[in-house]
Amino acid sequence: MRAPGLAKKIAALAIAKKAQEVTILDLRGLTTMTDFFVLCSGDSDTHVKAIGDAVEEGMEKALNAPWHREAGSPNWVVLDFVDVVLHVFHKNTRSFYSLEKLWGDAKIHRVVDKPAALPVKERRRSAGKRTRSATRRKLAS
């Protein structure tokens, strides 16, 4: 998978775990260490770990395991996929390190959380289900 697609896939996996302020920094031409940073935040140390674990698991399923994982601090997890590096911060820690300002020359893309469309099977199931109140109304009429 090419680096821009990989960065988007990693961002999508983080969003699926309710990561906040997901941002992709395009570092191509600015450094040789990586092409992209994906930055995101979690509400608690547990949330930060859960986001990191979910992204790692999702990428391993896609046969793209991280080259290195750094989780020495409970409020910051780094997953290095060589061309893309994911930084999952506790919301307070992210503002302290301020990587967006440190890499101010990078092109910044803020990823907007769009509700994912349900697969066709799930849409059929949910369309066939009625809520209790809808069932009561139908029985009452």
C-alpha cells in the first residue's frame, strides 16, 4: 500500500475507535525519516491504549504490521509503519508537544469523522427491526 493510502487507512482505524482531532501531516520533502505523521487524541490513558491497539490489530489484519511500537508512557503511543508514523496522544499531552507547530512546514490534512455507511447486510437487518415504541404504536392502531 502506498504511503498516502496507508495514512488514510490508519486514520480511519483510529476514527473507528473514537479518536479525536485526527490529523495527517505530509512530511514528504521535509525529512527522510518518514512520509506522513498521523496524529490523534484520546480522552484517557485507557482510550489512548485502545486506539493504538485497534490500529495495530487492524493493520496486522491488512498484512501491514508496524515495524516498531513505542508505548513507554501511558499518555502517548507511537506506531511506526516506516512510511507512516502514528502518534496517539492523551488530549493534554498533545498540546504540550504540539507536533503540528514543530512541523509547521508540512501540509496538514484534518480528517473529518464521517459516519460509516452500514454494509448492505447490516442495513437490511436494521431496516427490519422496529423499536419498542414503533411496535406499540402499530399494535395500538
